[in-house]
Amino acid sequence: MNKELCFSGSKLYKHWAVLVLSSAIIISCGSSKSVAESKKTPSKTISKSENLRKLDSNFDGKIAGSVKSLLKDAEKYLGAPYKFGGNTSSGFDCSGFAAKVFQENNYTLPRRSSDQAESGKPVDIKTVKPGDLLFFATSGGSRVSHVGIVHTIENDGEVKFIHASTSKGVIISSLNEKYWNKAYLHAQRVL
């Protein structure tokens, strides 16, 4: 009987450990309610709901060459899977993805999203442009737990960003999606 109890306890411990690790992954980079995107196709414009915050940009459409290069490097990873602690094409977490893309463009970002949130200078959402970083609290509250790179500003001001989501890997999402709209905290400009 004691051997069975020890074996059951060991199984229980393993299940508990998996649960704790899974929770850490979700808190680390949030989850995504986004629809997976094809390799090079940006997401469709999302119609705004009355209960969403207005998180639009007045960006004029002029993108510097260095930002174009950064976004091209980010796009080559579309479809790469999510991997906790990952920072290669075989798997990324949100901050690993941002750090890798910026590193490929000769800019060093800290490894953790909460530290990345302190890089550069704060930018009002109305003035964000492609290449800026967006920060989110995916667990509620005000603690940074997710990061994305502004990818596109649509003609109507809709802000789209590229990021590594826990459920879909590297995708393009919109601040007009309810989940991301609610979780949005602030933006930073590092370029």
C-alpha cells in the first residue's frame, strides 16, 4: 500500500508541476484570442465594438528604411511556434521575439518584457508608428507581461502589431481585438 501511495504521490507531483509550468507560460506572455494568419498576409480590419477603448494612431504613413528592415525581419518569423524562453525561429516567447528582431537590426533590448517596457521613451498611442513597442498586462492589473511590435497603422488609425502569442506563435493582431484592447498598457519608442 505504501508503494502505491508513493507512486500516486509522484504522479500527483508531476501533474502539479506541469500545471505550475503552464501557468507561468501564460502569465509570461499572455494568451491570444487572435485568428492565425498566413505567412505574409496581415490580419483583416476588425470592426470596433462600442465597449473598446479608442486606441488609434494618427501616423502619417512615412516609414524610415531602418524600420522597414526591422519589420521585414519580424515578418520572416510569422508562423514560428511559441516556446517559453525561446528566442529562435524554432520557437519564441514574446520578449524573445522582440529582442531577436531588434538584435538583427543592431539594437539590444533587455530579455524580459517588463524590462523592455523601460527601454526608449514613452509614446502616446495616438502617435505610435511601425517599429514601436506595445506593452500589455495579460493577467489584468498593471504589470507588464506581454510585448508586441507595431506592424501597421491602417487608414482608419487601427494599430496592428506582430508578436509571439502563446496559442498561435508569431502572428499579427490588432488593438481593436477585445482581448488586446483590454490588456493594453502603453507604448515605447526605441528606434
